[in-house]
Amino acid sequence: LKEENAILRNKINKLQILSETQADKMRKLEKKLEENKIKEEKEARDLEAMVQHVEQNLQLMTKRAAKAENSAAKLRQENAQLQAELRNSRLEKEELRAGQAGLAAAKQNAEAALQQLLQVTASSRASIRQLLSGAESLQLVADLLKSIDRISEV
């Protein structure tokens, strides 16, 4: 009976040691779990901040694109007006040639109008290129937002 009691005491001691070891492991795992939760919450906040920043940038880019579109429309309208002026200047030039009166002045006016038209045309083309570049940037940001949404869902 004493021998059996000693064996049982040994078993109890071993089980107590095992229980304490497992309790330590459990406390460590709980601590690690809490750290992971905190880390995940921080990452979620960071991701949300990044999404908000990207959305703000997208809004700014949208405003810029709208301004660029308005500017391009104005430049197109100005271009059309200048082309009409150019046509009128050319007609006037032809009339002056026919009448031989003030030929040099009309030629000068036509050349000036032509130079202005060429300048406006070049400016219009540059503005249209900027508009297209802005549209491509908006598409890139939209694709980035889609990717961020997919990442956050995962």
C-alpha cells in the first residue's frame, strides 16, 4: 500500500508538473494571440488610412481631370474660332489680291492669324495629351483601389 501510494504520489507530481507546463504554454499562446489581435487591428487601421488617402488622391485627380476636360473644351472652341478667323483672313487675303489694294497688310494679317492658329493648335494638342495622361492615371488609381478592396476582403 505504501509502495502504491508512492507510485501514485509520483504520478500526481508528474501530472502537476505537466499541468503547470501546459498552463505556461497556454498563457504564452494566449499572450501571442492577444499580440496578434493587436497587430491585426493596427494593420487594419493602417490599411483603412491608406484607402482613405488613395480615395482623397482619386478625388483630387478627378477634379484635375474635370478641369483638364474643361480646359480642353475651351481650347477646342478657341481653336475653332481661330480656324474661322484663319479662313476669313485667307478669304480677305484673296480679295485683296484680286483688288490689289493693301496686299501687304492682308498678307501680314493672314500670317499673324496663321501663327496664332498654329500656336493654339499646338497648345490644344498638349492639353489633350495631358487630359489623356490624367485619364490613364485615374484608371491606374481605380485598379489600385480594386486591388486594395480584394486584399481587405481576403
